[in-house]
Amino acid sequence: MTLTTSEFPLGGLTVALVEGDITRQPVDAIVNAANDALWMGAGVAGAIKARGGDAIEREAMAQGPIRVGDAVVTGAGRLPMTCVIHAAVMGQDLRTDETLVRRATASALAAARNRGVRSIALPALGTGVGGFSLERCAEVMLAAVREHAAAPTTLIRVVLVLWGQAAFDAFDRVARRELGDRPS
């Protein structure tokens, strides 16, 4: 199986785009596109819960509800990562917008830094059940990563994991425009 990937240098870290399964990434932490009550249903949350176990959801829900845009950290259950960062990108209405995607991305990156995480994988926040545009999501998330990279951080690798070729292509177009035409 050939994976579609691109990598872009950004200050002291590398931004990688990968088409695939977030639960199978070789990173320290993965991000769950969460709701404010932190229950784990379908999409990314469902995949994390299915592979990592119900304990992840129980641990997350014990810390909620949280404000939309905030993030909490749990163990990773049966996953090989050290932790799961649950970034609340939507409320119980399961809708999101640019401001919430930006805040959730920034909160997830800050939580990673605060835990000393060196590599993190994030999904395209809010583009599944939240209905947010892939192209706009890429712009907002890459801007948040750029802002995070401009300050001291423990992160050296940020992987944006996209489900499907169309999602990868949208993020790749934006990354080439925003981070440079020639990925490494």
C-alpha cells in the first residue's frame, strides 16, 4: 500500500500531510476531533475508541464537559501513542466554524507542548460531522500551526492526517500555497 505524503519545513518543526488512518501514525500523541461533552461517536472519535478501547472515552468524559475550543488529555488505551488530546471543535449541535477550528487546533498544540510531546497527529478538525470546508480547514489549521511554531515548543513534527485522497489534495494545495511550493 502506497501512502500519499508531503512534508514542509516550518521553523524548527516539520509539517507532514498523510492520507490514512490517524490511529496508525508513529507519533507521541493523536488528536480527537471532539465535542464539548467528550463522548466518542463516529468518524475520528469512533476510530480512536474502536482501536484504543472504551477507557479513552471514559477518561475523557470524566473531564467534561469543556468549553468548545478547549482540549483535554487522556491516556491512549491500547494505542501505541502516549496520549490522546481531545480538542472540542463542536458542541452538542455537532456544528463548527472557523473560530472554533482555530481555537481547537491551538488548544491541542498547546496541550502537546505542555506535556512535552515531540510529535503529534491531527485530523482535519470539523470536516466530518461538523461539515466544515476542507480547504478552509486547511487554511485555518496551518495558520494555527504556523503561529504555534513561531513560539517555543517541544514539537518537532506535526502530522495532518487526512481521510481520503480528496482531503489530502485539498490540504496539499493549501500547504503548497501557504508553506511553500516545494515540500521536502
